[in-house]
Amino acid sequence: MSASADTMIHPSAVIEPGAQLGTGVRIGPFCHVGGDVTLADGVELKSHVVVTGVTSIGEGTVIYPFACIGEIPQDLKFKGEVTRLEIGARNRIREHVTMNTGTEGGGGVTRVGDDGLFMAGCHVAHDAQVGNRVIIVNNAALAGHCLIEDDVIIGGLSGVHQWVRIGQGAIIGAVTMVTNDVIPYGLVQAPRGELDGLNLVGLKRRGVARSDITALRAAFQMLAQGEGAFQDRARRLGEETDSDYVRQIVDFVTGASDRSFLTPEKS
């Protein structure tokens, strides 16, 4: 184990040989840190936390009791290959959260960005790619290979299907099953996940200009009511818009995807 002089480790904690601990790391009672784990400066493990596997955790991240971070994937195709979990800086990972390493078939790495809040009991599965400032509320779950872009909020008790992409700034309501891709800034709710509008509250909180919000409203209306297939409507939007926010939706819809899309209901 490599640790600096100001690292604090409770006597009941188990730190395996090979673990790398940065400056000011605090490890509470009954924690277990594996030999291939790297904890950056200022990481805190409250108590009863397990961090294992080839796992790196960024500076200032705090992990609360009974979280299990870096265990092997819940995937029957996993055969013990060496894969990784990379967690960024300043995350808050609450009680009973689980985050798994990747699989060989999925790229070999699960990634979590910076400044996220992962509330009690939520799950991040193998090969998921989670952006910055993401909030996953209590007991929500991401299946394998999901892509969650920056500033997404996923409501409590929700489930995101494997391979689904959720675009930047989208919000998923509580108790929602998300089976298809969600456009940036989209609002999804209902038990089977319907694209029901835009995340206007989130846009306003971020200080997005009124003109951009107006452009997004118009774009959503065109996606809902326009002629042709959903992707055809998006391409026409791309030809007509000068809003960077609308362009982001167009690029998302016309980009590569392993799923179809949640689309607005026509009135």
C-alpha cells in the first residue's frame, strides 16, 4: 500500500497491498480497499465501504456506508477478464450504491464523470458511460452499456434499458422505464417512459437564454407534429436552425444509436 503521512485509516479497515492512496484520504471503520484500487487526494470512505477491482476514484469523492464499488459485472458473459471502473472527482456516492467494472465485449471500462450525486441504492452497471453533474435518485438503475450525458437527472425507482442513450440536460421522472434513447433536454415520464416535453425547469436553472428556450420549444413542436419520420424531421431542423441547443438535439438524433427513440406523442 502507498499512502501519504496525512492519510487517516481506521484500525478496523482492510487495505490490501498495492492500493494507492493520495494525500488526505480518509478511510473509516470496516472498509475494504482492494490492491488494484487508486484513491486520489481527499477521497473519503465513510464506513463499511467496499472498493475493489481495477478501480480509480477522483479527488474529493465521498462514498457513504455499505456502497460496493468496482465489483465484477452482473453479466453471465463475463469470464473474469481484467476490466476497469473509473470514477471522477467530487462525486457523492450514497449508501448501498453499486457500480461495476466493464466487460471485454463492452469496451472494458465503466466511467463516471465529475460532480455527480448517486443517491442511496442506485446502480451503475458494466460499461456504462456517465457524464458530469449527473444525479441518479434513490433506487434507480442503469443497465449495461448506457450512455448518460452531462446534467441528466434520473428519478427514483426508474430503470434505464441496456444500450440506451440519454442526451444532455434530460430529466427522467420517478418510477419510469426508459427503453429508448432520449433527446437532449427531453422530459420523460410515465411508467413506460413517454417523451412528454422539455426539461424547462433545468434549462432555466442553468441560465439558458430565453431565445434558446423558445427555439427548443419550436424544435420540439416540429419533432412532434412535422411530416415524415422522426429522424427526417430532425434533419430538417438541422437545416433550419441557428440555435446551438437545437443543433445538439439534431446531432444526437442523427448520430449512431443501438436503440430507437422515445418520440413525442402527436396530438
